[in-house]
Amino acid sequence: MAKHRKVYRFRMKPTTAQGHALNRMAGARRFIWNWALRRWKDHYAVTGKSIPLAQLSSELTALIKKQPETAWLKDADSQASQQVLKDLHRAFTNFFEKRARSPKFKSRKRDKARFRIPQRVKIKDGGVFVPKIGDVRIFQSQDVTEETKSATFQRGADGTWYVSLVVELEMPDIPIPMPDPAKTVGIDVGLIDYATFSDTTLPVPAPKFFRKGQRKLRKAQRTVSRRQKGSKRKAKAARKAAIVHQKFADQRWDFQHKLSTKIVGQYAAVCVEDLSLKGLARTKPAKSINDAAFGEFFRQLRYKCLWNHKHCIQIDRFFPSSRLCHVCGATNDRLTLSDREWDCDCTTHHQRDFLAACNIRDEGLRMLAAGQAGEPKRSGRQCRTRHAGQ
């Protein structure tokens, strides 16, 4: 049995008192982070070494229990307080191993209100039990049958609280059989048609949620810019602008989850192209690329195929899917980005996106037969490229 992590994310419905308690827990996390970071920097300046995690933990315990001016930290859960030190230790480890930047102090105005509790958080009867706070109602869209490993609470820019539960999912470690080619689909993504399929399925038009709502967002942001800095009216206007942003994100995630679930349920294997998303985000249509969020769509396809014991194959990003004639095998090097249709020398007429989807499917089946359907090989510069329930 192989173990995999799964995340459930639910929107919370705290009362006014519970909302204040969640804010205090987030404030305690920010205070402990800044205190521990200052303590680490002072210790490093004197000794030239990192302060041990055990020593930092004991000093935090003394700070909470013996210092009257920090007695308010007792209102926060003890495990949540200790988790902050572990997060800081991991941040420094990533920094020294050159995987991330140096940890920074958290600002009260700019830092997201959040905290994490590794244990004792449970879901029951449409509510989540939070230590030191009690049962908080949630919008529970599905049951959580697995044991909770950790829980992260986070407040969005619009003031809404969410809980993300990490569980371990045991799956049988059995080989996935070779799929039927008739039930294998190639998908070509784009900005006009979001997904073009290699079979008779009609293309899915790009929803363009951000583009369609940009006028409303622009109006809300102009209101924010006119308000006086630091005023309550500016904070209120900023929350309204954040609600508009959150609506775009919710629409996009709902669209992607429904589409990816439909695809995985309909086909035995899914073949997609490995795109340089970080590079595409620097091009002229960067706003449309970010609005489409292809990386999130591919991520959903991968883990849903994994859960359903199906193949998800990513072909190499340099494979000429749009320029390769699948009849004679010739490559059209004269094809430009504006050419949506083209004729091959063998008199075959091609629709660009449909041809790309067919070639992606054929290349995915070839890779699967050759045992190369793992991580795609990337020549040249490499690029690094939400939730299960809401």
C-alpha cells in the first residue's frame, strides 16, 4: 500500500467571538515568528552558529509562562506556537540549501493571517474542532474519513477564514494496465479554446473570468486608490476589491475542477503537453496566460488520474505537436502562431489545435509503450512550474 497526501479545504463560518479568537491565534503566530527570528539573528551575530531548535523552544516556553507582558500568548494553542518554530527552522534550512530566500519579519498589515496546528483538529457534524476555540461551523462539501495529520487555518483578503486539512490516503500499489487507445485522449490547451480534444468531443471555450470582470475590478481598485492611506474607508474598499479577486479565483477553480473530473471519468488515459508556464508568463499575453491557470489544470489532472488508477502522460515541451502532419510525418517549419489552419504538401488540410491534440495523444501512447511516461525530459533551460474540497 502506497501512502499519498490529500488536502481538504473548507470555508469556515465562525461567530464574531470565534473570529476574534482566530485573529488572536494568527497574531500570536506572527509575534512568535518575529521574536524567534530576532532571537536567531542575535544568536548568530554573537556565536556565528544557528540557535538549536530545542533551546529556542525552551525559551519560548519561558517567554509565555514567566513574562507578564507576553502572558496573552497563553490564549494560543501550545502546539500552534511550537509549530511556528518548526516552520522557521524549515525556512532557514531551505535558505541554507539555496531553495528559498532568507526568512523575513512578518508585517501586521501585509502578512496573511494564518496558523497551523499539527494535531487534535477534527471534523465532525459540519464543524471543525479548533483547540482553545472549540467547534467552528464549516461549509462541508464532502466527508473526511481519513485521519487528519495537520490543519492550516488562513484568512483570505476578503476576511473569510478557511481550514485546510492534510490527510494520508492509502492506495494499493498495483501497476496501471495499458489503456485502450480508443479511450485515450490528447488535450491541447490554448487561450481561444481552453481545451481541444483528439476525438469528436467539442472544444471547451476559454472562460476568461478575469478578462470579463476586469472593468468591475478596475472600478473597485480606483476606489481604493482614492481613499486616504491608513483610513478605515481604505481598508473597507480594499476588502471589496479582494472580494472581486476572490470571485475570479472561485469561478476558475470551479470550472477547472468540473472539467478535470469529467475528463478523468470519461477516459482511461490523458495526454497533455509540458508547457514552460514561467516563460509564457513573461510574454505579451501574460495576463491571459495567468487567467487560464494551465498549471493548476494540469495538477488536477495528474492527481485525479493517480486517485483513479489512470495514466496522465506529459509529453516533451519541444515536441512539434502543431507542426507535425500525422498523415505523412512531415514537419511544417513555416507555421506561425497566427496560422490556425494549414495545408501539408501531401494535400492534407489541418486544423492547428485539433492536429496538436492528435499528435499529443499519439506521442503519449508511444511514450507509454516505451516506458517513458514518467517525468518529461526537458532539454535546454528548465522551469518550475487547490484544493480537494470547498
